Amino acid sequence: MSSDFSGRRPDALAEPSRRRFVTGLAAGSVAAGLGLWRSPAFAGAALATTARELRGLDFDLAIDAAPVNFTGRVRPAITVNGSLPGPILRWREGDTVTLRVANRLRDTSSIHWHGILLPANMDGVPGLSFDGIPPGETYAYRFQLRQSGSYWYHSHSMFQEQAGLYGAIVVDPLQPPPFHYDREHVMLLSDWTDLDPAALFRRMKKMSDYDNTYKRTVGDFARDAREQGLAATLRDRGQWGRMRMTPTDLSDINAHTYTYLLNGTAPAANWTGLFRSGERVLLRFINASAMSYFDVRIPGLKMTVVAADGQYIHPVSVDEFRIAVAETFDVIVEPSGQDAYTIFAQDMGRTGYARGTLAVREGLSAPVPASDPRVILTMDDMGHGGMDHGSMDHGSHGAPKQKTMPEGGCGASMGMAGMDHSGGGMAGMDGGATHPASENGNPLIDMQTMASTPRLDDPGIGLRDNGRRVLRYADLKSLFEDPDGREPSRTVELHLTGHMEKFAWSFDGLKFMDAQPLRLNYGERMRITLVNDTMMTHPIHLHGLWSDLENEQGEFQVRKHTIDMPPGTRRSYRVRADALGRWAYHCHLLYHMEAGMMREVRVEE
């Protein structure tokens, strides 16, 4: 699709100031159309601080184009029923809902109901489960709700998700939840760019490190040589050079390009959710961004995490949590003693933040904390343990200690042995370095991990030893036992692969168009083991089926729909193939998926 519906060049307008771009306007709006768009009824109206909530069994949704203004520039966007984000859809477990989705765009569109169990032809992925919704036509989605919790919806057509086609879903349970709360707020996090998303993708293909402006300098080299020795410093720079990456490269796109939004509101506009002192408030955090991880905290308040990806877990009290793209976390807070608290969601690269306020009345605010220091990556962070950095101290983030590097270096020379994809159980969880034959000499791969481990107890890069209690994957434990109960009958191992400079991403070095479908037998219980050979984090989402994450002993731990894969990790989860059809399986970083990190999964009788 062409995301710039006007046909104007995305760089045709003057660049706003960095502060204006990061924090946005004090009030974003759907703007009058400059004569470039059909003028919808809502044009010129201000965006609501909270998306409208729609309840019931029957819904009419209209996908349309509208100009918006978050940063001082009027830019094209995609809206649902005239809002960005789209309306909150409130359903009830056990009900059958009908959603008539009208496409008023010039291009084919779609809506995928992320994390919702439904028939394949209702899943909303063009080319797999249906043909998409042509311009001017309406598609009727109809399915029964077999679950409850916090979810979201978004387009699965090209870059429409980045342009604004997303919204929150809340499915109320039939039975009371295992916790009490007095009120609730949806906390929908997202990233906005004034660029045409297709143009942004082309830029990433041409210059993947465009937003990585914090590269080390000659002065850094001199300081490191003085403190750590010249040989260790040269060795360190050589290792990073062979991987075509810098130790400041945490995310492909950051606040140099993005303005981060909370419920469609830029930081300067200060979205506000109300509370009364002493209430228990449920906050439904949903990461609906295209490419951004957020580290979330509310200074002065403990957060009790009670659900992950819509599923109840044993409550965990934390000060902070990292939420990967497409994940959801429900947390309970009990504000009292002050009138306002800041909801602070900084991006993983520490370049910007989304922000809102919990307050006893509108118009209040609390101090916004300073962003944490920038993170400097280590080779152990990248899954290349064994590389000697001369014991360099990169601050207080607690990276694992380095060991002596074996001969042979890193990068593409790290071992290209073939691999059995049907291996048994949790073998290899200690980090063997076997790789699929399709990685051998592959021009789409410039890196491979040497020692992958689950690292479920690691809070993540930039969150270690920061003085706060940070949620870890090891803390997430479902309130229920393994819903299937069977041991997996087979294991499929897939490697997450990529090439940084080419901005090429794949499974096992094979792009979507070149890979055969992953075939599952209807009713089987099987295991998927993912190994992240790349230097980037990847949130992996399997449509239509639950992903039951295992602990390091191979036991069921927590049910999720999206599994986060930090660099160099190996994580396994069980899948019950209980939904016939063709399903998408992909990295939920939008531009990684479009660049090739996607597979088709077929569940067949």
C-alpha cells in the first residue's frame, strides 16, 4: 500500500525540532484535510484522550484515511471509526460477536484479532486465511469468544498498522477474576512516525543504522585504551566490526524518528486516567507499537502483575516491567498519599518515552523522571559469550561477566554445522552451536550465536541492577497447570536469522517466500524451540494457537501468544495443534516481518 494517501513526498515538509518530535504536541488532532483527503464527518475534531469504547455483539467498523497532527505537521493516517487508535472493543467470554468491517481506503485492508482464538478464515491475514477486504467492500467477521483478558487488533496489510490501524480489545470473563479492582484503564502504547511507513522501510533497507546516532567516538576509543589497554580495546572494536554492529544499537528505529503515544496521546498532551485515593486500579497495558519495546514504571507505586497476554498468572509485585511489541500485561496499582502519579514508558534505547498521569482530577501532573542512562551492549548480551572485553565496565546495568574468547572470532565464522530440526526434548538448552544447513554461506546472515541459553531470569538489557524490582519471564507462572497435559511428541527448532546492513530478517536464513510451510498434525502436542542468532530482540507470534512457554527444566510455565526472544537466547514452548487451517507465524516487529521473518504454519488432518 502507499501509506502517504496524498501522494506527497514524506520529506516535503520542514523537519520539526527534536523536542517537538519526541514529546509531540500538547494536543494531537485529526486535522482538516488540506483538500487531499475525502473530508470525513470527524475532520477537524480533536482526538479523544481515551478511545471510545464499543460494547455488544454487533459492530460496524469503518477503516478510512484522515490527516492527523501529533508533531506540528499534518500527516496522513489510517483510522477506525474516525479515531487513532481505533475504538476499544469490549466483548464477553462465551458470546458470538459479528464485526462488519468496511474498507474506505484506496488499498486492500484487513484486521487481525491478535491473540483471539477463532477459525482461520476469521483471522484476518490476506493471502493465508482470506483475500483481504478490497476498497469499497465490507467483510463480516464472526466468531465465538473462548477466552477473556486484554488483547488488541491491527491491520495485517503492508504497513497499515504503523499508519494507525490498531486498537484495544477487552474480553470480560464469565467468572469473576481471581483479584479485586475498583476501576480500570486501558494503557495502549504505540509509536507514530510522520514519514510514509513504506518510505521508512525503504530507508531501513538502504541505511539500517539511520537512528543509531550514539556510536562510539575516537574519544571513547582513547578512554577505553587508557583504562583497559590497547590490545583489549582493539579486540573489542574488531569483534563488533565483524558483526557489522555497534554496542549502542538496541533498536532499529527510535525517538529520532518516532513519537511515542499512550492511548493516542503524545507525551506533551499528558493523557490522564482518574482514580480515588485508596482504590485498586487495573491497568491493561498493551504494546501496539510497530517496532518499539517499552520499559514501564509508575514512580511511587508498586505494580502487581496479574495477567500476561490475557491469561491469569500468579501475582507478581514489581517496580518496572519490559513489554515487548504485541505483548499485554494487566497490573493492579493502589494509588494513595498523593494526587498524581506519572506513568512512564521509556523506549528500550533510552531515546524517548510515552507518558501519562494517574490523577484524582483532570489537569494534574507529577514529575516526569529522567530517562535511564544509555545502554552499552556486551558480547554476552549478544549471545556471544566467551568474548573478552578486557573486563570493561559499562556502567550499572549488570551485564554478565566476560570470559576468554576462543580462537576463531565471531560473526559468520562461528560454526556452520548442520542441525536436526526434530531433536529430542530440551536437548541443547545449555547452548550448543549447531545451525541449520540453510545458514551455510547464506548472504542473508551475518551473525550466529555461539552459546544460546533461555535466560528467563534475566530482566533484560538495560534493566539489570538498576535498583528497581524488574519483572522477568521467570516470574510469569500461569494460575493453571498445562492445559493439555501431554508431553510433546516432537520438537521443531527454528533459528531467528538476519543481516544488519541489508536489513534482511528470516527463519533459518530463509525468507517467507522461499520457505516451506511448517506442517502440524491436527491434535498433536509438539514443541517449538527458537534460537535467536541475531543481535536484535524479536517478539515471535504464532497465530491461532497458544504458545505454552517452558521453564529451563522443560516444564510448562506460562501461556502466552507472543514470546519475546532477546539476542542469543534459546527458548522452548509447547503448542497444541487444535485449530485447522493456514496460520501466520512471524516476528511482530513490523519491518522485520515485512523483510522476511515470517513463516506459514499449516494445521492439517
